[in-house]
Amino acid sequence: MRAFVVTAPGHAEVRDVAPPEATAGLVVVDVERAGVCGTDAELFSGQMAYLDSGEARYPLRLGHEWCGRVSAVGDGVDPGWLGRRVTGDTMLGCGHCRRCTSGRQHLCADRYEIGVRNGWPGALAEQLPVPASALVALPDGVDAALGALVEPGGNALRSVRAADVGPGSRVLVLGPGTIGLLVAQVARAHGAEVHLLGKDDGSGAFAATLGLDRFSTAETLDRSLTFDAVVDASNDRRLPALAVELVEPGGRVVLIGLSGEPSPVDSRALVLKDVTAVGVLSASGGLTGAADLYASGRVDPRPLVAATVGLDEVAAVLAGTRPAGAGPGPKVHVDPRR
């Protein structure tokens, strides 16, 4: 089968590789669509921290935002999965340690991360091996674009749950990229008044097309507003501290964005404002909820997808080239059979 393989920082090729096998506990998924995200770009460029720690190494098979159809099942797997359209959890714990047995497999010290950590091959390929325990069935009406957005949507849903917002709440989202816009859409679906903060680079105009028209820059933000929660979905090292500054006393700060450098926060500000700060790692626990939000129509993130390309175009996308004819959204999808 064809697969996208990163061979060294900034170098990749599409190779013919051996297809996966449905061994015990595993299924094989025929990939319909996969998303490209910032983590993939960092692994491609060589800047991702896992490369320094040894948790990732070249050659790499990327792709952790995906959907497809189960084409084979291994021993011990319910045959009812065969033929079903699915997505799945990126985080694959050992299943035996205390974290795994307490429902925190996404924090397992020995975990695999599909397309990211410890060599598990990713979804930028025609087929993908997945443990049956990680599968999430896609509801009717969730098409390929939506299916490949369930993983980032699960991250967003977990962030909104951590923010604990609903009707009557006001939330500020820092960073109007894919995750930030999904957080904003999910928070709005939960009844919150949503504000976005970003750069004056056209992202506010795009957000407005999604009905998210309360957009500010750091210079234009109305500092008289009070925010019950602030979600940092950016990669700016300065913004976690700004989130703590802007949140109401007794409010919540949710950190889902990651900077390439340390992001200092003054713990005194947290204590004196009695703020709850929550970090969110992965979509684990949020995938089914995100798929249900999409199926219900309460959240429609399809406009976020600017273009869908084939495997041969992925390297250019990861290097920062925008596909010809791309729309204004921040996300690029890959159809590995193009």
C-alpha cells in the first residue's frame, strides 16, 4: 500500500509499504480521510519534543486525525466491527498499569500514540492498524470530513468540559486556529457567550463566517468584560499568563495549546484569584461526544477544512505551502487514495 513517510527533518516521500495485518485484538481500517495538524508539522520539521526525548524517531508514519472503514478484524475482536465506519483514540495505553486501569490510558508512560509516539504507524496511508478497544463508531450522517475532525473535536469538547461553561457563561478563547475555533463552536453549542482573541490576520473575518463575531486582538480587547473561563488554544508562550490575568476570580483557565518554549505563569495570581487551571492532553474521553455533536448538527466544523489533497502533496503542506484553490479555513485534509 502507499504511505507517507518522513525520513529526516524536512524530507519525506510516498512509499510502497507492507499493508497492516489484523492480528489479535487489532482491526485494519481503510482510511477515508486524515487531517494534518501542527504536531505533524513539528514532526516533519524536526522540532517536536518527542524527537529529542527518543519517543519518536525517523522514519515516521504520520497521521492521528482520521476516519475510515474496518476491512479486517483479528482474533478476539467482535466481528460486528467489520464494515463499520469508525474513528479512534490516538492514545493507546498498555492496558495494565494503574493509569490505564483507572481510565487514564492517555497518560500511560508506555503508551503508543498513533502516528506520533513509539513508532505506531499513522493514517497518512491507505490502511491503518488500530486496537479494537480504541475504536469509536461514527453515527449516520458523519461524512469523511466530519469523521476526520472528530479527534480535534474531542480535544475541544474536553476543553469546554474543563471550562465548565454553559448558558449565562462568558468564555474567551485565545487562538483562532482549528482547535480554538472548535472550542468556540462547542462552547457556543453549550450555550456560552463566546469571544475570540487572535491576530489581525484575517482570522477574525473567517471566524465571523462561522457566526463567531466577537473577535478581538490583544490591543482591541475590551478589558471591562469579565470571563468565567479562558481557554488558551494558542502556541504563544505569553498567553497562558494572559489567560490567568483575564479570567474572573474563581474562574477556570484551560490550557490545550502548547508553545515550543516554556510558558511562565505566576502561581501567586492563581492562588490570589482562586483560579482553577486545567491542562488537556488529547481527545481521549471526548471522541464519542464530539461525533454526536456533529451528527446532531449542533456543531458543523466542515468550513474549517480549506482543502483535501493526496499523499503526494502532503510534504508541501507540512512545509507551509497552501494548496492551490484552498479556502480560508485552517485545516487541510488528506485522501490517501487520491
